[in-house]
Amino acid sequence: MALEMELSPVTEEAFKKYFRELLLEQVNEIRQDEMKSRPYLNKKDMAAWLGVSKNTLDKFINAGLKVSDINGSQLIGKQTALEFLKDHETYML
């Protein structure tokens, strides 16, 4: 037995917006789970994983963060990035 309802345009738009946001949340969660399972990330994903901009990640690389470069494909190990940050911890006054 199917239930049919007629919605006002405003209500229909509200439902569409709600379900779109719900879907986007799920897609983002799946992406985050996938990122957690990969030991190496490209620069864009590494910046997102660290919560920094790509420019900031480039500064880390210039400061010594190691990058695996294989025929132009650049990947950064999560463990390498965490060790780099740990090595640069300091007390701020």
C-alpha cells in the first residue's frame, strides 16, 4: 500500500534541502572513512586530513616534510606527517 501526499512547493523544497544535506553528510563520512584507511595521501587529501590549507602543507614540505615522488606522483605518508609535526612541537611563550 503506497502513501501519496501532495506537498506545497515550500514544503517540497524543504524536504529536498533536508535530504540533500543528509546525503552530503553521508558522502563526506564515507570519504573520511576511506581517507582513514589509506596510509599515503596526495597533497590535497593530506592538507584536508591535517586540517590545513594546501599553502600551509607546502610550507611544511619546504620545512622538511618528506614526500614520496614517483614519476611525478607525490604522496605523503600519514605516519611521516605525524612524526614531522611531533618533531616540530615546541613550547610557545
